[in-house]
Amino acid sequence: MPKTDLELMLSGYGLMTAQIYYRMPDFESLLQSFAWQEYDVAPDFPRLLKFLDFWDRTLDGAIHSVQFSHRQLIAPGDWKTTDGELLIN
């Protein structure tokens, strides 16, 4: 069963955004861009590398360059449970 986004974030995954610049197959002098977001683990980025490998093997547009950013949104220490609740009215 796939993990939810919250489960991924609690297990160390962060939101990774990649901007991929690639050459058009018919017009190699033109660069096109493609934005891709996925939860991934720094510093190895296995999902990004898997996606780029897929791109290289199956798509015609040759990759020119990749820029990416990564932000860990929730760390395991940030998650706290509550022991009670306060009801007003």
C-alpha cells in the first residue's frame, strides 16, 4: 500500500521541484523546459535519478540541464500529539 504524503514527510522525504531543460528533437537549437515535483530524500534523490533515467531511456528530447530545489516540510521532531482538547461554547 502506498504511503500518504504525511507518512512520506514524517519518514524524511521533502518536496523536490526540478526544472528540466531539454532540446527539442526536431529543432535542437531550441530549449524547452519541464517542471516536475515529487517527494524525495536528500541528498541522494533516488526518485529524481529514476525519473531522469526514464527520460533518458524513453524520450527523444536530450536533457540539457536540470535545476532543482528541495525542502523538508515536516521533520519527525515537528510532529506532536495532543493530550486533550479545549471546547468553547
